[in-house]
Amino acid sequence: MEKQETKHNLIRFSPTEREIMRTIGGGNISEGARICVMWGAHFWNLGLTTEMDLRHIGLMTVSSTDKYPHE
């Protein structure tokens, strides 16, 4: 198996952004950043783009036991 090369990037976050990532990651900023990227990819795959106004985007959660998830 071929070893993948690891590259590092320096990103500067504001104190508020760091606190958000720490909260999302359960106290771990790196884990919070990983989760943010995972969710960003998920929403991108659903069709959310950077041109969309997030003030007009809604989320809806559906239980996996819901018998009528599309109503």
C-alpha cells in the first residue's frame, strides 16, 4: 500500500472561530475542524454553494423511524 503524503496548512482563526471549533470538537479544536470540514462536504454534496445566502437556508431533521419522512 502506498503511503500518502501529509501536508500542513496554516489557517488563522479568530478567537470566536476557535471557540466554536473547540465546542464542536468536544474540547478539541482539531477534531472540531475535522467535523466542520465533514459537514461542509455533506452540505456541498446536497447542493449548497458559497453563493447561497445562509440566512435563507433551512435545516430539517427527520427521525430514522419516521414512517412519512417526505411529508
